[in-house]
Amino acid sequence: MARTGIGDSVEGLHAVAAALEAGRVLELFVDATREERVAEMLDGARSAGVTVTVVGDVRVMAHTTAPQGVVARCRPLETVSIDDLAAMYTPAALMIVDHVEDPHNLGAIVR
């Protein structure tokens, strides 16, 4: 199973939208069949200076079986210590997740 949304590749509509909002996306690939349906996302990406490329099929560059027509190349998430993370948020909360079998579930939990 691929690590969606953790490293430098993010797939799926919600995960890519969150990465765009966070300013992490460097390059966005969209399936030609989805271009019209995600036009607003593409306009926002272009406005933010993100390179948008329309391709025949994003599945060839995807790490999962369901990229939902969008794949983004991003800056990897920075790692931080638990102490630094707790200092960023008041009150602080920590969630520990173990044995997640579906990356979509993890993405929903993180969002």
C-alpha cells in the first residue's frame, strides 16, 4: 500500500486540495477526462504559481489504485518533535493511529 499524502506525492481530490491549501504543491497533474470537473482547483493552482499538466491518464504516475484523476508533486511534510508540535497548538492534542489498512481512512482522519 502506498503512503498517500506523506511524502512528495499526493493523490486524490481531497488530499490534493489540502496540499494546495497548505502551499505544498509544486506540480499538479490532472487526467484529461477530469479537467472540466476540477477546473476550479486548476485555476487556484495556476494562480498560486503551480505548474498544471493535463495528461492522458494519471494512474501511470500514481502510487495507489484510485488517484481520482489528480496527482500532485509536493514538498515533503517536515518532521517536527512532539514537544515542538505541542508548542504550536494550545490546547495540544495527539492522535496515534495503528494498523490503518485504507489510506483514504488515514487521509480523512488527518484532515
